[in-house]
Amino acid sequence: METQTLVGTLAKHPFLVGMLPHHVDRLASMAFEVKFKQDEFIFREGDESGFFYLLLSGKVALEVQAPARTFRIQVVGEGEELGWSSLLSPARKCFQARCLEPVIALAFDGVRLRGACDADSEFGYCLMKNVLGVVAERLQATRLQLLDVFKPVGSKMI
């Protein structure tokens, strides 16, 4: 993807709303396009963190493995993101990400992103503020999934 096209694509991505143009330019300098096939795993739970992704098209299931069962926590798609744990060091993936359909995304190396955050605290603050919103959303999705799976404490069986 050409740099100008990349900057334009990033500037329109919902995750980057509110970021300054020079921050978007900085992200564009680190981004590269990746493609995944249907049923392909982007990463698995427990993998060492590596990349952060902004989804351009397709759908990805975020899942947690349990003995003899996989729990789908959330489905993310165009305009969303995944791989927030790559911004932590050291960290491992909290979910597995499996493509429900072909996916096109922009990928960012977590080490480079952390370095850019360290070098420019304004950029780092904006990026981490947006990432914290993602983490909060995933926590809420996990909480709702748990409520759906497990009976609340103190409830009576009918």
C-alpha cells in the first residue's frame, strides 16, 4: 500500500479518531498490510505478543480455550483492532484470534510501537488511551460471556 493511501486509510480508522495528523503519519511509517484466510489463526492464547492489528475488512472471533470447549468472547471486524497485548512487555496473548472470513489488516510491530511511545510521550499517551478503551471493551465482553455461561451466585434453580 502506498504511503499516501496508507495515511488516508489510517486517518479514517475509528481506532485513531482524535489522533493528531503527525501521529497518524508516525503510525503509517510502521504499518504493513497483512492478509489472513478464513479459519486461519492470527494468534493463539498464550502466544508471545508480537503484533497489533487494525482491521480493514473481514471478521475475527476472539476466543478463550477451556477444557473440551472454546468460548467465543467477541467478534471484531472492519474498523476494529486486536492484539493490544503487544503493547505490553513482556506479555502473552489473552485470547486466540481466528478468522471467520478472509481478513485484511494493517499490522504494527509491538516493539516498534512501544519505542515510538517512549520517544514521544504525547503520541504514547494518545495511543495508550485508545488501547485502554479496547481493553475495557474486551473486559466487558468477557464479563458478559461469563454471565451467560455461569449461573449467578445465590440464584435459585426452578
